[in-house]
Amino acid sequence: MNIHEYQAKQLFADYGIPVPAGHAAWNAEEAKQHAVTLGGEAWMVKAQVHAGGRGKAGGVQRTQSLDEVMEISQRLIGTQLVTHQTGARGQPIHCVLIENTTTIKSELYLSLLVDRAAARVAMIASRAGGMEIEEVAAKTPEKIIRRTIDPVVGIQSYQCREIREMAFALGLDAVGRKQLISILFNLYRLFVDKDLSLVEINPLIITEQGDLLALDAKINIDDNALYRQKDLAGLYDSTQEDEKEHRARQFDLNYVALDGEIACMVNGAGLAMATMDVIKMQGGAPANFLDVGGGTTADRVTGAFKIILSDPKVKAILVNIFGGIVRCDLIAEGVIHAIKETATQLPVVVRLEGTNVEAGKALLKESGLSVMEADDLDEAAKKAVLAAKG
């Protein structure tokens, strides 16, 4: 789960990580009042959306008068911001963050994230702050500095030497090195305490006075830990999520919208990924990633079908189920119920394998529905691709 910049910066402040003074505003008048409270002669107005690239898209602007603060806030709030990360429809702007301007000597990049391959928490830093870190890693990998933390023991004082090495590589002076050590220790506490999967500061600036300051803040929270992070769960903003993905959450479905024409309904993330790969190999394109999980019920299958059918790009549906925990006959009942309730006319290809597979196939045949069956994934994908092409 993502949260907004102003929410992430509040968490930073709670953990002693330096951030600029600022307040979120939901209308132009409130934005002006926040600017007056902050004082100064210039302010930043920053659109609050769950996407990067805001500055290039006009979502982050410098203002030099209170009238400008109001004008830009009014222009942004209530509109859609389109960046390279949002897609063509963009993300809705419901509020803006008003901050004092800050003099910048240089920009750095700093993040903590889960490195699943190494079973460690990775610390990543770079002197190329303010840029797309993926582009930096691809074109100038020597600018990326990486260290890891063993989550069993956590960040330890003996690692100060490694952090100092990072600080030297970032070109920090003695004051900056001391501040970086403090920021990293506090970031790691925040990372563990709040069950984060990513925390990113881009840019982490060096001010003209030589201090480090988190000018931006991005936080991703592990969805699986939200049951014990009630305060963070309350920060969820459904308007920043694809409508179909939001509805999928209500059915405990793992759904990600894609751009293809063949909808997939699969149990198990690995099998879902394989299904999408085989669809591509057969010349088609998946319309979604959809993992219905191991505890599938007829209601969840119906809910999945309704979400799938709400996508106007979908021209065929591929159901690929390997019955282990879930029974194939239960899936078949759900598919039959879903097709009848939604009255869909789209072609449906079903491949069942595993527990009670024969009973499941028998139910599909006896249903009287024009469901296409397949014995293996290749056959199922080929039938779905051909059906989607008419």
C-alpha cells in the first residue's frame, strides 16, 4: 500500500528524519492560510498523488506570492495529473502540500527496500539524486552504492563504518556523515516498526548550510502487515488505485490491471505469471493479473468475473486452475454461477487440473454453457488467443 508524500513526511518527522515544514491543503484558501503560517516569501505547491514524475508534469511548482499559491492550488485540486507513471488517465489530485522553499547545494538519493533474493534489507544511495534511479542504475551503475542489513540482528553500531564509507562515496563532509548515520538508523527503525517494503528519499538534499533534508518522501507498506498497522491502514486512499483493483481488495483478490485483451483468472501467483507468459507466447496479451488464491469460493469467482467484465478491452476469459487446496468442482460451480449471473457473451476457456478435476469437468459439460475446455495450459492459451481474435 502506498501513502501520500505529506503522510510519509509526517512519519519521517515522528522518527527524527529532517523534512521541510509543510501542511496539506484541500482547497485554495486553506493553501493560502498554510503559506501565511509558514511565513517567508516563496513556497512550493506540490500535488499529492501516488506517482512519480510530478515535477515534469507540472504537479510541483514554485510560487512567490500568496495569490500564486491560491491560483496554482485551485488549478491543481480537482484535476487529474498525468505523469509517466500514471498512464493516460492520470491520478486525481484531492490536496496539495504547501512547503517553504529550500536552497539546494546538491541532491542525493537514499532508500531502504526488501532484497528478497539476499533475504536482507538493502540500503541504496547515489549522488544522482533527483533523477530516475532505474535510469541511473541502467546507464551509470557505478553511481549506485549498496549495502545490506541482516534483519535478524538489525542495523548495528559496527555498521557505522559501512555507512561512513557510503557517506564518503556520496561526498559528504564530517557534519554530513554524522547526519547520514542518524538518518539511516532512524529510517531503519521506521522501516521495521511500520512493516515497510520500501522507503525512498529522492532527493535527499544538502542545503546551503550543509544540512541533510528529505525534500521528498515515498513509503510502501507491506499489505500483509496491515492487520497490525491499523493507523497506517487508515491512510489508504482508494481514489489513487485502479477502480478494478480497489474492488478486488473487497473480495480479497490479488488483481493488477494490464493493457491486453485476454482476462486471466488463476489460483496462485506463480501460475498466474506463467499463464500470462504463455498467452504472450501464443501471440496474445493478458488484460490482467488475477490470483484468486487457495480459499476460493463461488462468490469470489463471481466477484472476479464481474471485475474482469468491467474492463471494456477484454475479448476472452481464460480460467486456469490447479486444484490443490481448492477443489476443481468448486471452481467449476463458481464459473457456472458467474457466467449465468453476469450473462456474459464473451468466450470462456477453462483449464482444470488437480483435486476433483473430473467432477469439475462434468459440471461444466452438464451446465449447457458454451465453455471451451482445455487439457493443458498451452492449449488453453491458444484457444483464448484465437477466441479473442474472433
